[in-house]
Amino acid sequence: MQTVKGGLVMLALLFSPLTLAQDLNAQLNDWFARRLAGFSDEVAVTIRTAPNLLPRCESPAFSVTGSAKLWGNVNVLARCANEKRYLQVNVQATGNYVVAAAPITRGSKLTPASIALKRGRLDQLPPRTILDINQIQEAVSLRDLAPGQPVQLNMLRQDWRIKAGQRVLVVANGDGFSVNAEGQALNNAAVAQNARVRMLSGQVVSGIVDADGNILINL
């Protein structure tokens, strides 16, 4: 009889809300750590949902919406066989992000000397802070930046490869042929962006800017 009682006590402990919450927290830590690999090497998850609202299965399947951020306050869907629970969690993530290494003036091109990587809490950064320093090669600042300030995507634009009014070469490629003609660019555009060109005939065409500043059109 004592053995049976001891077994029941052990089962109660194993499936107590506290034990389930601790195990769920460990699973969430592993899940977020895998998804943040390459961005963060230090992840800590805190469950904000009340213990009585947590899923009761041992290994729920986790998911977030495709556009959801993966740090800060996050809503996670936990699925068991016949059960779905939405969990509110807080994710602290530490990693590298891009900052201004020196004063950067509006309109200036960013250089390796003007930017640097800094390590810190990613979940405390402004939205769209840049994490990959390669993202801002050939970028131009749209505002003044102070040393140490995180660099955000909306603070930059790509360097113009062609400018409005510039003479450009339009290259039209078709099945087995290629035709070149000159025209005048009607807008500023960076590499891989769309540019409109007025040809000598007066016709306006549009195409993609290549690395050489030519306008490519596929017919």
C-alpha cells in the first residue's frame, strides 16, 4: 500500500504545474535558441502565461507567425495532440548589432571606418536595427548618426548607381538577340532597382539597373 501511495505522490510531482512549467521553459529556451542561431548565442525565455493555462502534454509543438519577431514579448502557439494553447513569453537575446563608430553626417556614404559591431541585448534595440554589417555596404545615411548609435534600416538608402538626367545605355535582350541604345534616366536608382529612361525617340521604357549602370530590359 505504501508503494502505491509513493507512486501516486511521484506522479503528482511529475505532473504538477511547477514541474510542467519548468520543463516547458527549458523546451522554449531550446526552440528559440535554434531559431536565433547566427544572431544570438545567449537566449533566456520567461513564460508569462499562468501555470494553469499551460499545455499538459510533455512535448508540445511550438510555432509563431511568419512575420513575428523572435525576441522581446512573443506569442507562441503550443500544440498538443488535441489541444492548442497560446503562450505569452518574453525572450531575452544577446548578440551583435551595427552601430556608428564615428559621427556620420546625413548624405555621407558609410565606410568600414564609420561603423562597428557591438554586443548587447537585441530585444532592447529599436525596430529594424541592422545585425549584419554586410547589409550596409555602399549605403548612404539619411540622417546624422552619433557614435554608438544603433544603425536602423530606415536610416539608410542604397548608393545611387544612376541619377536622374544622366545618359545611360539601355540593353534590350530577347530570344537570340540584343539591342543597345542610349537614353536619359528619369529617376535615381541603385543597383537592382527599377529605372525609367526616355529614349532619343521620346519613348519611355523601364528596366533594371545593373552593376555597370546599364538598364537591362528582357523582351
